[in-house]
Amino acid sequence: MKRIVFLIIGLALTVGGQALAQKKQTSDYNFQKAIEFLDKGDEVEAMKYVSEQISQTPEFSDAYVLRAQLYYRQEKFGNALSDINKAIKFADKKTDEVHMYSKYWWRALFYVALDEDDKALADFNTAYKMAMKEDKSVLGDILEQRAQFYFDAEDYASAEKDYKEMLKYDETNQVAMVGQVRNRIAEEKYEEAVEIADKCEKYDDSYSEIYRFRMQAYDALGETDKAIDDAISYMEHSDDPSSSLFEPIMKKHLSYALAKVNEKIAGTSDNYYWKLIKAAIYEYGYDYAASIREYNAIEKEYGTSATICYYRSYCYNEAGYADKAVEDITRCIELSGDGDNTMSLLIRAGYYREGGMYQEAIADASEAIKRYPTYVYSYYLRGWCYELSGDDEKAMADYNAGIDIDKTHPYTYLMRGEQYLKHGDMDKANADFEEVVRQDTVAESGSARQYALHFLGRDDEAIEWMEKIIEDDPEYNGAYYDKACLLARMGRVPEALEALRTAFEKGYRSFAHIEHDDDMDILRNEPEFVSLIQEYRAKMAAEMSEILPEGQEDDKQAAVSEIQMKKLYSGVYEVPCDINGLPLKFIFDTGASTVSISSVEASFMLKNDYLKKEDIRGKDYFSTATGEIREGTVINLREIKVGDAILRNVEASVSHSQQAPLLLGQSVLERFGTITIDNINSKLLIAQ
């Protein structure tokens, strides 16, 4: 059963309002020191002193309670259970300051964390019965947590009984009433949920949980505007509102949500918070330019903050400006000071990855692993970057490490399975893909199941699952991009292009990701693909033109590389370049349609590890500048660098002629951006 998080542990580690007080006896010095360190928030020192106390007085019941709670905070539930059992064993009513019911109450929580549901329920019941005799003031708290236990077990009838019992003690108990609202929503009795919430609101309209759940009931009833009204109230009254709750509701009527937020801005003197929400609403509608404009205005009025830089970085990245996203998230990290900015590091690593800056991404992911070595996503991300940079051995090591510490992350299994597949270990690959299918059972954004089904040869099921993901949120543009990736992997080019166009039409603009996504490789030389990229890049550039400082444009259009060329006797130009890190020279040939290299160059690259076996794609036919058709081997060039301009994952043909020059044709030149030839100075200018 899902673990319950009970928000009942403060710095003093209290139980039912009863703090562990300092015992006035000569032998409890270390216990008192532990309490002092807890008051300062130092749990490490508290653990040190309470453990020393237990070593000196091994039958000190209250000390075991304190250490059990510290273990609970560390999620060492077995240790916590062992200590609370000793606390119960050595309980002494004459000297203990922690009531006996509290000890059973705590043990119930530990059993919940250990998924020992029957034992947990037995201890909740025991704690309740004991509290009836020892301290009736905590009965409501015990009932609330037992009701939560029942709710998570989907035993709504038992949860309802506990909420009704709470209301007997206090008929104005809003926690109990909201619990009833939540039960009704789970039972799909939405009208009843609204009725109870309305009654609860009359007692105290500042209780945020009323609006948190009533907006869900209104949403289920199709009363979107009422749901948005409650979402606004929820954000107004909650200390920490969850965007995952109100964002899907606001997306259903963005213009109304925007109007309600503008109303708050106009009617509030300190409207910083509501202006941030306004920027977020534009983001919900994929209007990244408008969102960035709002963040810029807030920054101008209130000054730069980590919050602004954090959220604006996401908008820049989604708008296709990975460099500006990195700039903002870096500033966010700097402004965070001594705070924990590990998540921001991982976000920056993601931006670096999307921008093809794999070594920078690896550095950030490595720092995140150093700080939190048990977080699987960091290994997954770093492994992916190692793989993209051509280091399969390190990639596999990270995927293995990630799975070793957390076996519940399907995407890590998917990536490892692809590595096994690449290296011909079909049994292990299929085992990993089957594990993805076993774990990934919810059709929603972020699912990996469709890709695993494809690798298992179950393409019809894969497409069916992809359609379910889209059905879950038809307006989410990322789902259509994922569909394009899936269809591209299947070789279904026309359908993949259609899905990609739909993604663009719905606001997808992450061009940096597209450029370095190997799923798109099969589409790159398609005229429609090139046309789509150019069309929507231009649209995004037009939308951003008023936002960026004067003279500053998207790097893809503003960064100009100037390369000195050599004019040959034949009249064509020879240009220096790097192919997968190998310095070469190519013929600048506007007449050729694709990229071609000689078999001599390809063999040298293969022997010296500039080209890998998996880069060899098969055979194809290509035309020369004179129109001659020749047979060639198709390979993937992971990186072509001309000056400062870089392209990745470029399809090329290997000519069987040993004398064939390295030619760069129009399909590649178009991907660089704007090409200008300075005939006077023999220079090639690339505005990328």
C-alpha cells in the first residue's frame, strides 16, 4: 500500500502535542543534550547523544521513543520499529513522560511505512482505546490518521466512520469535513462533495483544503469556471499550493483563468505572487514569448530572483533557446546561495544535454550524484549523455548503477535495454523491455511503455498505448512529439512527419532537443522535415523579437562562424572541418544533394574509432553533382564541425571510389542555417 506521510514531526519531535521534555534526573544528561540539539534542528548531533544515553541506560523508554522518531525521519523504518518495541517493553508509567498510547501510535506509523497494514491498524486501535483513558484531547488526531490509513486502503466506509466520529467531538472540525469531501470524490459522488464543502466553507473560509478538493469536484462535474474560481482561492489561502492540482484545470479555460488572475493583480497591492501566476498561465498555453515577457516585467519591478530565473529558464528552453535557458538556470543556482540547488543542477544538465553540450551535462549530473548518490534520475541522465557522446561503456555503468539503487524507474531499464540491443544481447535487452512493460502501466506523459513495446516487436500495441497517452491530455504538445519519435523509430516517415507537424501546431518549440534527438535521424533529410523546422523556427523568432535585448537574437540565427576557404583550380572551394573529431577537408558543393566521403576516409575512421560499428546503417544509392547514380554505404556522422558551427547525427554515403572527395551537399548546408560566400576574401559565413 502507498506510504502515508504524516506531518506530525516538528523540531521537537512531538507526538499528539506531547513533546519529549527534559527528565530531571542525574542520569539523563545525554538525553537532554539530544533535546537541545533538536531544538536547534541538528538531528545528527541529537542522534549521537540519544544513542549515547541508551548505551548508558539501556532501559530508558523515552530515549528509545526519541531515537525511533529520528530513525523514522531518516526512513530507517526497521531501526525505528526495533526502538519503539524496546520503548514499549521498558515502559514505566511512574517515570515515562511519553504516554503509552503515543508509543503504540508511533508504532502504527512505522508499520504503515513497512506495509504491515494489519499490524498498523491494530496499533491505531490500541492507541485510540488507551487515549480514551489517558488523554481524550488527542482522539481527533488519532482518528484523522486512522481515517487516512483507511482512505489509502480505499476503505472509504471505514474512513467515513472515523470522520463522523471526529465530528461528534467537534461538529466544526473542518479536517473531518474535508475528509468527507475527499471520500465523496473518490466514490464519484461529486454533488455531495460540493454540498459538504459548501457547509465547511461557512465555518471558516480561509481553510485552503476546502478549495483544493471542491475544485476537483467541480472539474469532474464539468463546471470549469467554478473549478477555476476555487483554484484561485486555493492558491490564495494555501501556504504551498501544488501546481499539479490547479494547472490541468486552468488549461481548460485559459482566458478565464487569466482574467481571474488579472483581477487579483488589480485588487492587490502586493501582487508579486499573482504576477508569477499570470506568467505561468501563459506558459500553460505554450505562449512562451508572453510568459518570458511577464517574467521580464516582474524582474524589472521587483529585481532578479532565483524564482524568476528558474521558471523563465524553462520557458526559454521550451521556446528553443537552450543557451538562454542555461544562462537563467545558472543565475538561479548563483542566487540560491547556500541553499540546496541540486535539482537546478539537474535541470541545467538537461538543458546542456538538449543543446548537445554533453560534457557540461555530465559534470552537473556527476555533482548531483555526489550530493545525492541514491537518486536514480541522475544516473539515468548522465548515462544518456555518455551514450550520446559515444561512450557506451560508461553509459551502461550508469544505467546499471541506477537500477541497482532504484528498480522502479522504467526509463533506466529502457535505456539499458537499448544498450543491450545495440551490442547484440537480445535476451537481456528483451528482459529489460519486459520490465518496462511490467512497471509502466499508466498511460500518461512520461511513459516509456510504448518504446519498450516497439523494441519487443509489438508495434500495434505501442501505437495503441501512444494514442492512450494523447487521449489523457490531447492538448499536450509533447505527446505528439513522442508519437513522432515512436513512428520514426518504426520507419513510418510520413506518419512521423504528420505527428511532428501536429506537435508544432500545438506549440512544441524545443528545437535544440530535436537537433540532437537521434529519433529524428531518419527524418532529417526529408524536405518536409527541413521545411517544418524552418517554418516554426521563424515563427518563434518573430514572437521573441520584441523580448530579446536589442541586437541579441537566438544563437541559431545570431552566431556567425567565419571560415577561411581555399579556392581550387576547378573553381570549387575546399573548407576545413572536423568529422567526429577528425580534422578533414570537404568540398563545398552546392550541386550535391547529401554528404559523401570516400571509402579510404571511412575505413580510417572505423579503424581509429572515429566511426563505430553501430554508425553503419546499410546500403543506399546517391547522385553526384553530375547526376551520376552510385551505390554507397550509409553511415551516421555523429558530429560535423565547421568553424564554430556544429551539426550532429548527419546521414552520409560512403563512395566505393577511393578517390571520391568529401562532399557536403545542400541537405546539410540547409541545416546549418544561412550560408554566405564571400568570393572576394574566399570566406564561408555560417549564421547558425
